[in-house]
Amino acid sequence: MTRIIDKVVLVTGASSGIGEATARELATAGARLFIGARRGDRLKALADELGETVAWRELDVTDGADFDAFVEAAEARFGRVDVLVNNAGVMPLSPLAALKRDEWKWMIDVNIHGVLNGIAAVLPCFVAQQTGHVINVASVAAHLVLPTAAVYCGTKHAVRAITEGLRQEHDEIRSTLISPGVTATELGSDITDPAVAAALKDWRRKSLTPDAIARTIRYAIEQPDGVDINEVIVRPTAADM
């Protein structure tokens, strides 16, 4: 029997891509899901499709109070929280010389503050119940740096460090970093530099599908309580990096 059955799992960025695929994978495995994102219409459609074990709430991960309310709503609906999947992220790549300061700030707010807000929202209840699991979806960008991706890579390096810090500070809580390689999602649709957008389109000719990452997340959750899958990199077999 899967160890996911009846676990309450929170998934951010669940309106598309890896978040949506994760919701589908875990619902199939028997988890109870509370899904969040900015696009409530998509969340509602997904929850209606997956059934009564899936509930939803609009969520802005950059707003700490909103993330607290999201977790409180999940506890009110299901009685507890067992796992948080911090998946929401943005990737408006550009050369540093383009000086896109607003986009830099946006990446830092979503990719770093969003993860920290999620951890802050669940940590008190995880400590109180002496169990819990935080899964942070980073990127291969947490392990390398590429031109046009300096700020994005910086945010993902930060997520890797934060995840490791959580692991070291709390031996009662499992912490997992999932680092996907290039994956066919909406990530990068917010790139405003035409040359970079074209390069990304070419790079994505060798892509994973989001369900590959969803299965990895399921694998991490399914492990026995004494087993913590700390870090996984998932790439297309034909990937260059």
C-alpha cells in the first residue's frame, strides 16, 4: 500500500505545468490535496476534475499573510498538513546588461520569498506534530550558471541552500530539493527579450514532460518516515546539461 494514501499535500503553482501534473499524480496515489496558484479558474477546473479529495484556494506566494491563510484553510478542510510542495516559480531570463530590475525583483520575490513564505507557514505545525515534509522545486539552475540566467540561477541556488539549511536545523522534518532539467511548461513564457525567448524555444526541443517531475515528487513522499530523499536532479536523457 502506498504511503501517500490520505496524506494531506499542499501544492503551489498548481494551475499548470509541474504543479498540475503533481496534483494529478498524487491524487491518483490517494493523497488529499490542497492546491494553490494565482489563476483560480484553472484551480477550480482541476479540483472539479480530480474529485472531493482535492480542494483549492487562490494564492500569491509572495504574500506571507496569504500563504499563512492558505495553510490555515488546508488545515480547516482536511484537519492537518503533511507535505508542502513549493513549486511556484517564474523565469524571465535576460542579460544583466538589459537592466531589467523589475524582473529581477519579481524572480527574487516569487522564487525565494515564495519558498520562505511557504516554509514559515508550515513550520510551526510541522514542529508541533514532530513530522512533516517540505519539497522545494528548484532547477538544474541551482547547480550551474548560464548567460542570461544569472539572476534566475541565483534564486535557485538560494532555494538549494535554504532547503539544506532546513534539513540541518530540523531532524524531525523531511526536506527535499527537486531540480528539473528543461521541462515543457509555461515557465519562460514571461521572457521579454526576443533573442532569449527564441533560444529557450530551441533549447526545449529536448524536454521532459511535467509528469516526469511529478513522479519524482511522489517517489520522495512515498519513502518511509526515516528515509529523507534530500536532492534529486532529473534531466532528459539527451540533455546537454
